[in-house]
Amino acid sequence: GSKVTSQTESLLKSNAQLTTKVSEIDDKLQNSQGTIEQTNYRVDRLAQQLTDLQRNFEQIRSAPAGSSMPGGPSQTGTPLTQTVNVSPGSDPMETYQTAYRDYQKGNFDLAMQGFREFLQNNPASDLADNAAYWIGESLFSQKKYREAIEQFDMVINSYPKSDKVPAALLKKGYGYIELGQKAQGVVQLQYVIHEHPTSREATLARQKLKAVGIDNP
């Protein structure tokens, strides 16, 4: 009767509020994750610069006065030049941070431009997989789901050990569902749960499956 209907409406309202809260928490976690990524990269970079400077100092200290650096006259001063050849305008981390800020502000075209520039100039960086992932997120945010799926595929195939793989798989599932390809989306979401069962993405995949009418363990 009306009592059951009222309870059902109340449950649906509570579920909608909970889903909204989960989404807000997810956004906050993504923002925090981006900041942590940047901090870790900067610490690694500073450690590498310190190592390079220490090595150069040892080479200079061990070389006889007035002589060239080991390896002949042509190498004199080369190591020192190598450690100071990064000008402020070409700092890779600055490029990454600017692109990430653009993503957070909703300037997705600018964000993709920055992340692509970072990838082109720093293909071996520890943040290359992250930059590739955020390009996918930018495309997804623009509702360019097919392009986003292709980008997430690139992340999965190019960086199979990346911690961004579960999120890329999850967003592929979301993308297929948005395109109306429910069966493919369901397969992707189930794959997230199967391959990364304890991840935050697995929890989100279960929620999405339930939302589209699929019960999954």
C-alpha cells in the first residue's frame, strides 16, 4: 500500500544521497591523488639532482689541479653543464602541474595540451602513465567517450604495471555504458572486480553494476 510506496521512495532518496556523497568523496580522493603524484615526482627529481651534484663534486675533487675531467679535454665541464641545463620555463613538473590545475578547473583542452606536451618531452618519466590517464579523464569529462576509451586503452597497454590501470578499466566500463553498449561496459566492470578485487575501483564498479541492474559479488 501507500506505506510500502513511501518506504520505497525514502530508500531511493537515501540511496541517491549516498551515491552523491560517494561521488563527492571520489572527486576529493582524485584531487588528493593528483597532489600526491606531484609531490612524489618532485621528491624523486630533487633526489636525482642531489645525486648528480654529489657525483660531479666527487669528480672535480678527485681530478688533479688544472687537469681536464676524466675522459679527455673534450669532456671538461660537461657533467656540470648537464646538471644545470633545465631552465625554469622547461621544468617538466611545472608543465604537469599546470596541466593538472587546468583539469581541475575544467579547462580540459588546455589540460590535454599540457599533458601531451609533458608526455612528448618526458616519455620515460614516472608520471608518464598519470599524464596519459588524465588525458583520458579530460576526454571523458567532455563526453568524448570513444576517444576516452581509446586513451584508457593506451594507458592499459602502454603501462600495464601502472597504478592507473584499475581506474582506466573502470572508466572504460563507464564509457561503454554511456555509449549505450551496456554488455561491453558490464564486462569491463566485472573485469575490474576480478583483477583488482580490493581496489577502490572495484567498489565503484560494483556500485555501477548495481545501478544498471546487474548483481555482482
